[in-house]
Amino acid sequence: MLFDAYAEESLNGIGHVVQDIEEVAQYTEGLRARLSELFASTHSRFGVSFSVPPEGYFQVEGHFGLVRANLLYANEGSGTFGRVVLRKHTLDEQGRDAWPEIWAFRILKDGDVWESDSGPALYNERNTPNEQTCVAVRRLVESIVLSAMKPR
């Protein structure tokens, strides 16, 4: 496989990676706390329990199985972001454990939380009023549950 050289704007977009990751990490911790609160308050509606395992960002378990979320950091030249990848436990054709990706969302270094890999932005962790944040995180919780419900 042949690879091309990176454009100058991509190289300039790398920025201060350590500082950027620290900023993103603050936003991701705040978001995880909000998700935990909302999952607790919607347990009777969705029948899904939320927990934070020693490894991973979070996991949800319920009638539709087990879903684990991992937080990965990346940079596409426009800045560093966190990508939360959801994987659902299933079995492959040989009956072995498998964890296929089922969905992902992003947290950008400016605080924007995207509804998926391509957006749109649901809200901003830094400066969205609390009422609007609750509505946006509720939508994120519903998207996570919907992803878990899909067969794999």
C-alpha cells in the first residue's frame, strides 16, 4: 500500500496534543457523569444498567445484551478529539466472543459533543445552559440504547 505525504494544513493542525487531550478528557469526564445520571433516572424506561468498568469509558447492559464504550483520542488535522466507540457483545460464526462496532460519537477539544462521527453537534460541554444540556444528553442516551437494540 502506498501512502501520500501530508498537506501543510494537516501538519499545522496537530497543535499541542498533550494540552488538547487534557481538555478533551475534562469534557469526556463531565459527559460520562451526565450519562450515568440519566441512565440511572431512565432505568425503568429502558431496563439498562450503566457502569464504569476498570477498563473502558462505560458499559450498558440490559435486555439487548452488553455494550462497551471505549474512549480513543484522534486528530484529523482540524484538531484533537475524543471518539467514543460502542461495541456490542455477540458470537461469531464459530461461537467465539466478538465485539463489533455498532456506533460512535465524538467530543471535540472546544467542548462540542457530536451526535455521531460526522455530527451534528448536540451541545457544547463548556457553554451550553444546563436545561439544553440535559435535553441533548437525553438524546445521546436514547441513541446509545437504540444502538444496543440492533441485532448483530
